[in-house]
Amino acid sequence: MEPGKFLLYAGYVISGCIFLCGIIVLWGILLPPYIPQKFRIMFGVVLVLYGIYRFITLRLKLQQKNEDSRFL
């Protein structure tokens, strides 16, 4: 397996894990009950958005790489 493919798949797995952690934090499973609800919601939303951001940037980099290799 090529190192680039491995890093691509690892990036997808990491973005998925960050997204799932955000969902779990929003449900209130991951953080202790004494954490304020507003902080839990804010932290969960940030994690969800960061997971989506990582996924989108990986897709855009892959598309850019495919377009560049097509012209070579």
C-alpha cells in the first residue's frame, strides 16, 4: 500500500472519529455531569464542525491531486 493512500485513509478515520466524539459530547455521554450544559454543547458543536472541515479539506486535496495528475 502506498504511503499516500494510508495517510488519506487515516485522515478519513480521524475526521470520522472527531465527528463521532462531537456527537457523543453533545449527547452528554463523554463529559462528566458537573460540566455546564452550555460548555458541553459548544464543545460538541466545535468537534462536529472540525470533523466536517477535515473531511471536506481531505476531499478537496484529493480532487486537486487528481486534476493535477491528469494534466501530467
